[in-house]
Amino acid sequence: MRHRRHFSENDSAALLVAIGECRRACVVANSKAPIAGPIYRAATRLMQEIDLVAEVLTGDRTHFHLGPCGPFGEKPKGPKPHVSQIDSIKSRDIDAELHGRRTK
């Protein structure tokens, strides 16, 4: 009798934890290994593969990537600003810098 395979949510969660630990070890190895050396290249390839597995498990290839730096370490919420809004903020900041004013 053949048994049907089943990959449960528990299996998925356990795998995600395990590959997360492995990816963190690769990051540490890359911070110490000579750039472009064999360990550096192999660890980089392994992290790329881990990111692909994370995408299958979570739908997000960047699941293990560090988020943006900020006071609370959270990813920005809400829609991305439109390009015209970004240009407006940049021009406001440049104008304030030229005239010695601070911006919030």
C-alpha cells in the first residue's frame, strides 16, 4: 500500500525556522570570508536558494532580508508615495537647506 505524502503547516514552519538559521550562518560566514572567495561564493548561492524556498513557503522571497532601519524596525505601511510626492519632498528639503531652515 502506498502512502500519500503530506507537507503540513507544521512542516512548513519547522523548515522555515531551520533555513532561517542556516541563512543567518551564511550571512556571518560572508562577513568573515574573503570577498569572492570560495566560501563567500558558496554561502551567497546558498542564501539565494534559501530565499527561493522562503518564497515558496511564505510568498515572499525577501522574508529573511533585513527590513529598513528605523526607530521601530518596521517596514513602511500603506501605499508607496507617488513619484511627484517624492520630488516635492526632495525639493522642499533642498529649499530648506539652501535657506538654513530645518524640515520635519
